[in-house]
Amino acid sequence: MKIINNLRDFLIDHEYYIDIFEDKLHAYNYQKLLKLNDKNLMLKFEKFVLDVKGENIKILEMNKEEILIKGNIDTVRMINEK
């Protein structure tokens, strides 16, 4: 259906995307891992920094443009760079 494809293209930013699940977070097209410990993860994207806070945060899978983390995620915040 053309309407669904048009809507999907409008909603999905192809520069990056972030999927949040109950105990996982998947990010695509990040530039750099800035911080990682069991309570905080920070990822640099082109226009912002993604700040993830919680407990028992760990990387399940990672490559140069995608990352999958698991943990008890409390907050996810986008910090705009000016």
C-alpha cells in the first residue's frame, strides 16, 4: 500500500533510529560510544547525544554503526548539541 509506505518513510528518519523495548535498546547509525558503565551509556549521533540511565546496563551486540544494550532502563534522554 502506497499510503503505508509514504507514512513509514515520513516517520522513520533514515539518518538514525532508536528502538526501545522493555529491557533493551537498539540504536542504528551512532557515531561514537562516549560513556559506558553499569548505570549509564552515552552515544554520540550527528546532531545529539543519547543518554541512557538505569541499572545493570551492558552491551549485548555492537558494530561500527549499531549497538544493542540490555538492562533495567530508567531514562532515555536526547541532548541536543548547539
